[in-house]
Amino acid sequence: MIKKVLTVAGSDSTGGAGIQADLKTFQEYGTFGFSAITSVMTMDPDQNWSHEVTSFSPELVAKQLKSIFTGGPLAAVKTGLLGDVGTIEVVKDYLEKYQMPNVVIDPVIASKGTQDLFQSENVMAIKKNLLPLATIMTPNLVEAAILAEMPPLENLAEMKIAAEKIYQLGPKNVIVKGGHRLGGEKALDVFFDGRNFEILENPLFKTDFNHGAGCTFAAAITAGLAKELSVFEAVVLAKDFVAAAIQEGLEINQYLGHVWHGAYNQAQNRMTSKNNQPSIN
Ligand code: PXL
């Protein structure tokens, strides 16, 4: 059976992050993607590529969710950029009403080049409404410090404390992503399930083409959960998926480069005339 998965997130027109990353990743995992768009992120080359978020109304998000959930609950859901408090509350209502399993909350309150993502009322609303419903929360280093109300995290010990503090807010699992921000030779992540810590170590790739890595990682976990992996299995596979995507990142313009969501499956080789075998005659 094909698993249905949902992303509630912002649009990144350039195709690397947000809704676009999520849907591409869902497809790579062989799941069927639904999407509710909360906002549109745009970047302006005339303003040194400064980012702007234009939010949709909570009512419009609710209308999309109504359309989506008419067929009943889905196998998994991911939230990303949510835009405003009203939208966060609408999302909570739907997650509760349909008793959604496999809820992945990517906080998206701190990201490269996007100061305006951080709004304290949104952070409070995410903490209050969404963390208690989360199967897993996926903050980066900066987001983890904000959620845990700690000064900037600088080492593994502090990441563990932050993971524990975030766990206390309600999610069943937490992964704090060290990524490139921690420095050092490796990308280190701390996973905490309320009892045990797992430290995930991955090579740190020297690339500037990694826009969309965070969204892609959370979307990959979501699709993995939909396909009935355990939370930790889903995280480990998502790490491999996103590592491949970063390794084969592509330049988009003079300002940025994106992860290649199809890298893990070498999707660029699909549908070439040589390989193409029609399944129905
Ligand atoms: O990576 C955070 C992020 C999330 N969602 C959208 C984005 C971005 C970063 O640019 O555009 C829509």
C-alpha cells in the first residue's frame, strides 16, 4: 500500500527547502505527498538575496488541511515554517482531531540568512501546541538553544542537556543537529528518546551547496516513519539520505546551491530513453 504523508510548511520557490524539499523527499521514499502551504519565502537578488516570508492566513491553511484530511488520517506528517500563531493553532487542532501518529516537528526558527524566522510568539506557540504532539523534534544547534532557553551550544555535553530540556517539553524523541555550526571534523547529532542518548557521527562535507538540508532531513524521517521504520531507524536512514543529497549538491545561482534530493537513489538516471520500460502496454 502506498503511504500518504503530509507536509505543512512554507514554499521555497527555488526548490531546495520547504514544501519543495519535502515533496521531493517523500517521492524519493516512495510515499505519496500531500502539502498545506503556510507561507511563501522569496529572496531578492537586488537586496543582496535578502529573504522575505509572506504568510498565508490561518483560515487558508485550515481550508487546505480540511481538503487534505477529508480522506482520513495519513501515515505521517511533518511541519516546517508555519508563519504565525493562528496557523500553529490550526495545525494543532488537526493533529489532535485526527490523532495523527508519526508527527515530525522541524521548528524552523533559525536558518541561514533568515533572521525574520525567529519570532518569540511563534516559538512559544510551537512549544505549547506542537511539542506535546511530536513523535520527534529536529532542532538545529541554534534552535535547540532557543527552545531549551540556553546560551549558544558549543559542545556535545551542552547538546545533551538541551536535548533533555526539549524532551521535557513533550516530544517523544529529540535530535539536536550539530551540523557545520559545531566546528570540528565530523557532523555530530545527539538523539535522545527519554532514556538513552545516541551520538550520530557523519563526515562533514566541504560544500556551500547545502540549502535545504534541514528540511530534507526532517522530511526523510517523516517518510521513514510512514514506512514503519522505528524512530531511530528512520533517523539513521535520513542521515544517509541527506548526506548523499549534500554530497551531490548543485549550484542554483550566484547566491546559493541546493542539496540534490534525488542523490541517494541517483534519480537523475531515471526515465532516460534507454532505461524506460513502460509498465502498461
Ligand atoms: O531551511 C529553512 C527553510 C524552511 N522553509 C522554507 C525555507 C527555508 C530556508 O530558506 O525557504 C520555505
